[in-house]
Amino acid sequence: MSVTLYLGCVIRSLYPEVEKAVKETLNKVDVQFDEPKDASCCAPLGFFSLNRSAWLRLNERNMRLFQSSVMTACDDCFASLSDAFKTISEKNGVKAPEVKPFEKILMEKLEERRMVFSFKGLRCAVQHSCHLLRPARDVDDAENPQLVKRILERLGYLSISYEGELDCCGGLVFEDRISKILADRKARALEESGADCVVVTCSHCMRQLKSVSKLPVLHLAQLSALSLGVKPEEIGVPDTLVRRMVKP
Amino acid sequence: MISRLREKDAGGLLKCIQCGSCTSACIVNAVDEEFNPRRIIGLITRFNKLPDQDPWLCSTCSVCVERCPQSVNPLSIIMALRMIKYEDGNKLPDKVIEMIEQVKKTGLAFPLNPETRGKRVLLKLPEFGISEEGLNEIRNIISEAGF
């Protein structure tokens, strides 16, 4: 299997340990990838809400650079690219590449074979990405999402439920007061859940929750890479978490 | 107002029956009652008025889109209001201006900082950056959009 890897702005610029974890995970599950060097920002809602034509033109340009089906590692990029490609394809009658989020491809690969994992026992609370689930794009159940939880369990971690699990973290609210209220509200729910860490698949959730949460915030790829044998220090998994895991 | 919104892909505006499903599902309304999607849509459809409420408070979480029993797309109406208020001279949030400026400069909304650059070298990750030719294409698109 081969994909065009679209990592977007935030992961590459702010969280290289997540980029490393995504790439190591793909290597371990035999997914080849290439990265189009000239691809731009996916122009998510901040842009799109102001100028639809700029959003479409930037992504038409991105689409020309993609040779195969696209894998994103941020659910905001996933939403922007898949909605833009669908619109462009309907408007111009062209075939657009398929866009899949990291978690979807990882699940497909984990279902293909039985793997033995090196760590177990970490209690994870998932921050579900709004833009993965809604408006429904057939990736997961919008009202009762299970995809990321099922992956975590397959990888040997414990996925826990908590109050307000589907609530938005406010990561894309551009007004500071409301953004902070939503972040604090979410952080409190996560801390009260009894989890050891928070797991995200959207880089805006990552930015937002890292700024307020007392718990470590990890991208799903960091935990998948860890389970697949990558050293924690290479992928930014803190020692405090590694010490909480029990070897099977 | 209604025709201006329609031009901007505001979905299903006139199908709204003012039931309030959007507002009861809205997380921003749960923390600030002033932001009320039902009232925003009602002001437009019943009184043809531009709502005072700040469309930039919306978190874009899209629960309203999922829950509307009439298949109205309240999110798209709020996004269209952002555009209309901008065209009418309202200032954009600083963070949005900054993102647009960064895309113009580097093609990316969040550019690489020196600390991360060092981390990338340690992790043996490749350098990245858009070619001058690519940047020119991106800048053209953005300036033609009026930014």
C-alpha cells in the first residue's frame, strides 16, 4: 500500500515528534508514503469561512500535487481536503484522490494481521475530533464514535469513557474568551476521568489541550509507534507514562 | 440579507422551523447564552436583519448540522455571516489575520520556529519548505481573494 502523506502545518512546524511517530507507524505496518514538497496549508475553516474560492483554489493546487490517495494526520486537514476535493470533483467533473485519516488506515492495517505489542495498561481518554465526525463523512459514528477507542484497545491500551466526551475543546475558536472557557471545561472533564493521558487525532485539539491540561496530551500515532516497538524518547512519550505501563 | 446569504452557500435557510435543536446542541451557547444559533437564523428569516451576534464565537464543531431535523446547515449560515460582516468592514480576529499573513509568506498557517527546527534535525526528519514558484502561485490565489 502506498499513500501521499499530507502532514499539514501544525504537526510539521510544532510537533516533529508526532511526524516521527506517524512515519515510524507507517513503516512498521508496511505503508509506503511520499510527501509532496510544494503542498500548501489546507486552508481550513478560518479561511474557508471568509473566501470559498480561495479555499477551493488552494486545494485544487494541492490536488494537482497528489499522485495517489491521501493520508492526513490531522482531522482538520482531513475535513478541509475531503470537502474541497469533493466540491472540485463535482464542479469540474474530475476524479479526485481519496482522502483518509491516519486512524482509518491504521485500523485497516491492524485488522489485516495479528501483532504482538510491547506495552500495556495505559488509561487513555480520547478527545474526539469534531471535524472527523461532523458533518458525517462515513469514517465513524458521529454520535457514538468508536474508531480511535477500538484502535487503542487493539494496541493494548485501556480506553475510558468520561463526561462530555463529545464536547468540542474550542481549539478553533478565534475569540479568546470563549476559546479559554471551552478549553478549561474540557481539561477539567479529562482530569476528572481518571485517565493517565489524553489522546487526540487533530492538531488543533493538541495545541489547545496542551495549553491547559495537566495530563500529557498525545497523538494516537505516538501510542501506535510505541506499541509497534519505537523507543519512547524518539517519539516524545514522557517517561512518567512509560513507567505506568506494564509489559505483557 | 437572505439573498446575500444565499450567494454565500448558506444552506437550507428557509427550511428553518425555529425548533431550537441547533441551540440546544450548541456548546458555545452552553457557556454563553448570548450566542444563539436559533435566534441568529430567526432574525434573518423572520425580520431580514443582520444579527448583531459575533459569528466568530462559533467553534465550528458542527453538532448543529448533525442535529437539525430540517437539514438546515446552521454552520454554513454562520460562516456566511463571517464573510458578510467582513465585506461590511468588520475587523477580522487577530489570529485569523496572522494565519492569512503566514500563508502568504510561507504557504503554511503555522511556520517552523527555531526550536522545532533543531528538534527536527535531532529526529532526522527532512527539511521542508515550498519552492519560490509554488509560493508565487499561493500568493496570487490569496491576493486575488482580496486579502
